[in-house]
Amino acid sequence: MGTRETLRRMKEELAQLFLERTALIDGALAALLSGHHVLIIGPPGTAKSMLADELCRRLEGATYFQWLLTKFSTPEELFGAVSLSALERDEYRRVTTHKLPEAHIAFLDEVFKANSSILNAILTLINERRFHNGREIATVPLITLFGASNELPEDDELQALYDRFLVRFVVGFIEEDFRFLKMLQSRPPRTRTSVSLQELRAAQAEVASVAVPDAIYRALADLRRELGRAQLVSSDRRYKQAIDVLRAHAYLQGHDRVSEEDLFFLEHVLWRDPSEQPEVRATIHRLLRGYLDEAKALLYQTRELRDYAHRQWESNELRSRAVVEAHTKIRNILARLGSILDDARGAGRPVEAVEAVQSEIETIQQEMLEVL
């Protein structure tokens, strides 16, 4: 079984363990494959740290680090105590054993409570995968950092850290009763599907080679423009890094090229405040599928016109007038549908569904002509 199929099986197992967390699991795996970081916003008791821990357990040979930050947290707690033997040699170096600089997967709870004494070190570590340890600059093995918080950061100095979390999710308690009961009755998994770090690195290389068609780049430019009109602005860096997540998402779906379906995942990337997410989602849908919605609306109008023409009329003359009226309106509908198809083809959008609508409307029009 290939690594891609192993990761898909891992995804299914996690979905059985973490109920109502399908999108978050997709995001966590996409972040793992693309080397980006995940922010989870939600109250305590929603399995935020459990997911990061469970994911690390499925990486053979990976090291996990977890810590709860407060405004009193010290650099020693995250990066290790100062080495006394090094001080004897006039070196200021930390002992990083079992600390954040040696972790492959890390979870920082209440991440925005980090004070300024450790903020810059965290930023360098997650941005550049480097840790300044005395005179040395060490490369860290960190793959993905999971940050969790009950609230968004308010201080300006935390905005840089906030922006480094490319994939963002808001989670709550389990909503459906049947899933809640399933959670109560669940047991820890006896076996886990896992991959080695070497296999993960190979998969990351495969993700990097996933093709991104020109139509996807055009769609991203269109999306940025539409979101900008709604005052939903993301940095150029965020859009650039979003390509990595799109590649990873396509890879997990079993595809070797990014498609428009993958773009819908950007609803977890392109918002700053949770209240903006519905608007981001609606904008993506309107941009990518709005033309299909319009085509379906035209089909419903056509069906209504057919029913109108075929109703019981008091005379043949009234019936003929109704048929002529319906036929004329259907002809205008087909003209509008032709424009929708031309625009969709020009933008590189898939048009099979719209062509099916066109075919059904043309069939209805032909039936009208036969009646006349």
C-alpha cells in the first residue's frame, strides 16, 4: 500500500475517533504534508490537543511536545534550561532535550498568551525552522505546529504570530446526539495506521510536484479581487502559501493536479476573524459555482414555462398563445445560457453540468415546437 493510501486510511481512522472534525482532520493532514501550521480556536474540552497528539503517534519516530502558555511562561519551559557546563566555558546555551526545538509535532495551548520574551524565538522557529542556541543556529525538525486558543489575539505584537498559522479552524462541542453517544462509548484505538518520517518526507516531495493548472492561478486572482471588494484582505504571502495547501489537499483526494474543488478548502485559510468565514465560503461558491446556480435557476424557469403551456386551457387558441409565449421565453433563456457557457469556458470553469442543463432546455424547446 502506497503512502498516499496509508494517509487516506489514517484520515478515515481519525474521523472515527474525532467526530464532527472532518475539515479539521483534512487541514491537519494538509498542513503536515505542506509543512505549514494549524490554529484551532475553541473552548477547552474539544479534543484540540488530543488530535495533535494522536497525529504524532501515527508518525513513526516523531517527537511530540505540548505546553500550556501563560503570561508568566519562561523561555526555559519551551526551549530548555541554560546549560551550566556551557556557562563554565563562557557559552550561553540551552539544553533542548525533550523541548520544542527537538519536536516534529508541537501543540501550544493558549498560544497567544506568549510574552515578548519568547515570542520572537517562536516566530523564528516556526518560520525558518531554526533555533538560536548560544553561538549556534540549529535547524529544528518541526513539521507542523498546532496552536490553540479560546480567543483571537488583540495585541499588535501578536499579529505576526497569528498570521503564521496558515490553516485556521473554529471548533465547538459535539452537536448531534448520536455522535455524542458514540463519543461516550468510544475506546482508544487498539491499532493505528502509521507512516515513517521517511515516508512522510517522500509524500511531501510528491505533494510539491502536484500540478497547478493556469486556471487555478486565474481563479485565485479572481477570488482575491472578489474578497477585496468585501474588505476581506489577506497578504500576498498567505495566497502564495495557500498553493502548498491546495497541492496537499489534492494529493489527499488522490489527484495529481489541483482542481477547482480544492479551492473550496480556502475557506479555512482566507479569514482573519471567525465571523468572516461564512462570507469567504459564500464568495468562493459564488465565484466558482455561481454560474452553475444561475444555469439551474434558468432550468427551473423553463420547467415552469413548460408546465404553464401544458396546463388545461379553455380553448385551443389560448393554448397556442401560451405555447408561443413559453417558446419565446425559452429562446431567451437559451441565449442567456449560451452567454453563461461562453463566460465559463473563457474562465476555464468546468461546463459539463451547464451543458446538461442546456441539453434539457433544448429538449423542452423542441417539444414546444412539435406542439406548434
